[in-house]
Amino acid sequence: MGVFMPCNVVVEENEQGKVEVTIVDPYNAMNAFNNEALTLIAKEVQQKLQNVMKGL
């Protein structure tokens, strides 16, 4: 589980010189553990990360 949270965020420059940001979806990653409490937290984190991506 520690490999999945905190969430992985990758920032890289592609061959065209543009910056790309990739974020691992915490909800999908944590859903595999079948733990309702953990899934609820992951859903909250997912929403926060989506807000960050919208701001980029």
C-alpha cells in the first residue's frame, strides 16, 4: 500500500518541449484493497488531485 500512497506525480518535458504531468489515480489504486475506509480517503485525494490538474 505504501507504494501507492502518497500518490505518484510525474512531471516531464516531452520531445516537443512541452511539459506533461501524469498523476496515478489514487481511487483506482486503493480500490484494489477492498477497504471501505481507505477507498473513501482515496476518493477525497482523487478529487483534490483533479482540482490541481484543472489548475495547470
